[in-house]
Amino acid sequence: GAGVSQSPRYKVAKRGQDVALRCDPISGHVSLFWYQQALGQGPEFLTYFQNEAQLDKSGLPSDRFFAERPEGSVSTLKIQRTQQEDSAVYLCASSLTGASGKGEQFFGPGTRLTVL
Amino acid sequence: GNSVTQMEGPVTLSEEAFLTINCTYTATGYPSLFWYVQYPGEGLQLLLKATKADDKGSNKGFEATYRKETTSFHLEKGSVQVSDSAVYFCALSDRGYSTLTFGKGTMLLVSP
């Protein structure tokens, strides 16, 4: 079956541009997570959705970062006025279970964002 | 706050050698512990997990034991193969909705 997909796989943006990164989770998965992985580092949590509700956005580094999941399936991570420090791989993961569950997270291949 | 510390890489081994990758953690409460693997050009995959103290997770010849007294979850394999070359991430989760806190990753290179 289809896994988590992300698009685009690679994105190059000029500093100051806005970007939108898409995540298609596994069908039926309740939970969706976004992580940021800088070069040579482990992934760091950005935000969490349970269905369409954004329950935790404590990891978003600034108000330039915005995420949505309006229908409880596809999610978009938007970065406004990109800066060089935003260059990273952005990972999306989905999980079958919701709050209080500890279901396995399935990761997408990531979107590599390079800000020039 | 939560944190995971794992040994720095790269770890370079010959085929059939014994592997240990150390991982220690700091967390409030009783976290679940995970090892994820990232093969070249691929996404993160769950390798194994343990949800309570003294549990042993195992998969594909890899194993790790949840040691609460030493706050550790070291990854071991008795005989590595070239195909095991990848980056390995230790992680924990102690929130109800399973947000993961990762270590920095350890690259393993296995030569024939």
C-alpha cells in the first residue's frame, strides 16, 4: 500500500520567498507530525495534528511557520519570508492512533529545502 | 526537558563484526524508546522499540534493552552486513500523542 508521500522532494528558494510543503499521510491515519532535520542532526518536532485539529505547535521556530490540515488528511507546512537558517529537510509522519496512543509513526521521504 | 544522546559516528566495521551503538536518555516519566534507521536515499523506518523497563526490542538481528537504572537503550547486532550501512537514530516518546525526541544519529559504515 501507499506510504506517506511528500512533495516537492527538493525545493530551492531565494531568501524572502514563501514556500509550501505538502504531506499526504497514509489513508485513515489520525495523527500527523511535522519535523525539521538540519544537516547532521536528528529530526526535531515542529507540530502535531489529530485529524484537522492542531493540538501542538510548540516546536514551530517562529511565526513565519504555519501548518494546516483542513480536512484531516493532507497537510501543508508553509514558511513565509524564508531565511537561510530554514534550510533543512522537512519530514512528515503519520500514525494510526490519536491522543494517548503510542502507535508507530510512518515517515515520508522528506522535502529538502535550500534557501539561497 | 527530554533529550537523547547517542555516540558520534561514523562507526566503521568490517562485515560480520559485532555492533554496539550507545544511547542514553533524559526524560520525565516513563518514556517509550525507539531505534529508527535511515538507509541512503530513503525515509526513516522504525527498527525496533521498547515500551517499558527491561523490555527487549528486536528486529532483523538487531536488539536493544530498555535499562531504566542506567537510562540507556544501546543498539546491538552480533554480525553486521554491508546492507546494514545506514544512519541510526535513537528516540524517545513520553507524550500521549507520541511526539518523538531524537538523538543526532550515528552513521554506520560496513565494509566487505
